[in-house]
Amino acid sequence: MRFVAYTDNVERGGADHSLSHLLRCLDPTFDVTVLGVSRSIIEWVAAARPTAATSVVPRPRSGHDQR
């Protein structure tokens, strides 16, 4: 099963800590990818799951942005 985690944070905060704990505890059978707008944040979050793939994506312009 695949699991995609997304963060639009540009500074590390509580949500990123919670996400990293989730990824650390997630069953190892999950194929995890971490997406985000800040390379440093997604790498920090993904460090909790060494097998996770990472990708930087453009920051949404609004909640309705479907680029």
C-alpha cells in the first residue's frame, strides 16, 4: 500500500513533529512518499522513515489551486 504525506510548512513546527512520528510508527509494508514545498522540511520529516521517497512541489496559490 502507498502512503503520501504532504506538508506546506516552511518552518518546522508541531505538525511536522507529529507527521514524523506517524511515519516512524507506520507499518513497514507501507511505501511512503513525503511531498512538500520546503526541501529542508520534507527531508527532516522523511528522516523518520529512511525508505521514504521525497519530492518538492510548488506551493499552492490558494486552497482551490489544482495545478
